[in-house]
Amino acid sequence: MSGPLSPDEPITTVKCVVWDLDNTLWKGTLLEGDAVAIDARVYETIVGLDSRGILQAVASKNDHGPAWQRLEDLGVAEYFVNARIGWGPKSSSVREIADELNFAHHTIAFIDDQPTERAEVVFHLPQVRCYPAESATELLALPEFTPATVTVDSRHRRQMYQANVRRQAEQESFSGPSEEFLRSLDLAMEISRATADDLSRLEELTLRTSQMNATGVHYGDADLRALLDDTHHEVLTVVMSDRFGSHGAVGVALVETGPAVWHLKLLATSCRVVSFGAGATVLNWLVNEAATAGAHLVADFRPTARNRVMEVAYRFAGFTDELCACFAELPPSHDGQTQRLHITPTPRPAPDTLRLTTVPLATT
């Protein structure tokens, strides 16, 4: 895969642009003593990609110290979440960046002025999309660099990633128990009723989240809007933050409430907050709310190739395969794959590793 998309090729949105430096990001060659500078149109591209939630990194054959210092002097260093500046093959640098970001190769774009460098990347990483330097000012007009929606969270994706890097570095140096580290983060979670402004991010969560997604079902804007207007449904958004910054909207729950049984149709949380127990916290809160309402709780679960960890979360929270008369209150599942997990709720204690702010679902 190399270059812009052909008309009949499906659009895959780029998640990260990897820039070469000399005669690509900036004009001139740093080691030759050139007073390198960034063209105003290239700067606009950098800022524009960032505003769309597309991460950016550097893969350059240069001495790291002077090159990074020049990026700082030019006022653009903050836009790059990763930099591989050295003398190894560009393909190795691009592969390391993709691995660290946990991005599939087909979501990575590489831009370089040298045809031989682009060819070397394509040879070793054929799914990476490569562009010549003269395309830099055209990227924002290409469909693969134009996400279908740009949410509030996506506009801050780079800052959230950089905060996570600092968070992980502190975790690696923390010598105490994991619970103590979580408490040291000053974690906060807010569960609230979604508004129309939240729907683009919630749709994105149902589409992009795979490991912590109970059914793998994509709910589009129209689906979510219809549930938002239905008095029997709760569309809930989960937002997290800590002392390093906001994690943004990290979860969505769709619950149909009734007098005798509540139906949890979907729970999806970002894999970024799995280690903070986000899914378990939401489940325990829902169980507690159902217990307050005196209702049984039934959760849909459809196994996929990647969501085994979500099933473990349900089981750990107390959900079982137990058949219950309350199932008669729910419409049957017609797809042949969705399982119904059941729990007779009992009160749950508040979490002790984060501050939880919620809305009441139960009416007493």
C-alpha cells in the first residue's frame, strides 16, 4: 500500500502520520548547517492533523539532540507523540512507532522526500501508506486524513496520549501495591446521562472499542438518538480524569429499565482505562442501582474474537448463566449469538480507588 487511495479502495482513516525531517517537515538539511525552517503550509497541515485527532511522530536520520532541539525552537515539538531520530532503517522506526501506539500498520502514513526511503518502508511494511514530501500540503484534503466525525475527545487525543505516557512512566517507577498507585492518581469517574452533543463520541466508542465491548454491536447516531428520546432507556456516558489530565469519554452503557428487570444492552469501555477498573466500577454501580430499584439485571453478551476480558468482568461482577423467570419480560434475542447473563442484585460498596459521581437511575 503506497500513496493516496484509489477511487475504488475503501477509506481507512489514518491514525498517525510519521514525518521525515530534512526537506520534508522542514526545508534544508540540518547536519549540513542549513538554517532549516518550516513552510507555513506545512505548519498548517501539522496543526490541522492534530485538530482532527490524528497523532504525529518523527522518523528521521539525524542526531537526536540537535534535531529535537530544532523542533522545539520551531515551536512544533509538542505536536509529536513519538520520535525515532537516529541512523537505523526508516522501516524499523515506523514499526517501533506503530508498536508503541498499538496501531495497525494500515492506519499509519509515512511522508519522506526520498523515494528510496519510501521504497524501503513499503518493502518491509507493505500496509503503511507512503507519501512524497510534496504531498505534505495536500494531506488535509485527502479522504484518508478526514475522519467522518471529529469529537471533543479526538481534538484532544494528542494531549491525552502524552498524559498517558507520563502516567505510565510514573507507574513503572512506583514500587507499592497497584491499589496504592491507583489511589495516588486521584482518579475520578463521572457517569451521566448522555446529551445530543455526546453522541458522536459514543458512536465512536461502540465502533472502535473491541476488547471491552460486551456485544461488538455498532450503534450509529440515529440508533443512539432514538434511545435518547425513549423514556424507557438510559444512554449513559462515562468520563474519567486524574491528576495527569482528562481521559475523556471512556465508556457507554445502554440500559432499558423496567419495574421488574433492567436490560443492559451494551457496555463498552476504552481499553485505555482497563487497568483502572473502569468496567468493573460501572458494572458494580449498575448492580447497586438495580438493587435499589428492586429489579433484576440482565446483560447482553455476544462473544467475539477480542472481548474475552469483558466476559471475565461480567463473571467477576456476579453475572451468571442462570435462567430466570424475569427473562420473559424481555424480547427474545434473534441473532443466535447473544447470550443473556443474569444477576439478582444486592447492594455494592462504593469504589475505594476513585471518586465516583453518578446520576440516580433507581426511583424509590
